[in-house]
Amino acid sequence: MKIMTVGDLKTRFSEILQEVQAGEEIAVAFGKKKEIVAYLIPTSARKTTKRSLGILANKGKVTFQNDFSMTEEEFLGL
């Protein structure tokens, strides 16, 4: 894993994205202490497991009728 500062990332952004696409993982450091604040990882390395609902798991059920429809405006309350 390569560690780089935000300044280096900004300067070499396109090049870094190509490295990430090739499989490299990059840690981004920020501030005087150069603390790692983010990671750039290839999409192939990303976990695709389903997220659980935690304490709400298996506590409720939602069922939609076959003729259910709602516009985006109705959904957003506009």
C-alpha cells in the first residue's frame, strides 16, 4: 500500500487513478501529523456483502402491492 499526502494526490490525480485501476491501494494522509484519512482501493477489492440492519433486523416487513406506484415528487414529499 502506498501512502501519499493530499497535495501529492492533487498533483498526480490522473496517474494515481490509473494505479488504482491497476490494483494498487493508496492511503491518503492529511495534516501536519499526516494522519491517514482515506483509502483509494480498486472496485474489485471492495466487499459487496449485504449490509445488515443491526438491531432492526427481522423486526419488520414491507410488502408492496403489484399495482403500487409513486412518482419521485410524491416520494420526496414535493
